[in-house]
Amino acid sequence: RYRTLRQCLAGRDRNTMLANKECQAAREVLQGSPLHECRCKRGMKKELQCLQIYWSIHLGLAEG
């Protein structure tokens, strides 16, 4: 679902992509998943990857 949301956010017309049923379903699933509650700490292993996941999820959910 995370990959689906990232594809939705990367679309040319972000609002249209996020209105897509598949994108909405991905947002709903991620909102209740452990990824939604993840926290990144400075200097942690794979910090950049953690931040990318965090902001992809939270920006995608903020759009809705």
C-alpha cells in the first residue's frame, strides 16, 4: 500500500491521483498501520529512508 501511495503522490496531477479509489484505499490502510506511527531519530540507521517513508505517508494523509 505504501508503494501505491507513493505512486499516487508522484502523479502529474496530485489531487486527481489522490482522488483515485486505489489511492484512497492505500491511504486508509496506511493510516491504521504501524508505518503511520513510525518516528525517525537523528543519526539512526537508514535515517534518510525513514524520513522518506514518514513524509510520504504524512503528506499523503494530509492531502485528504
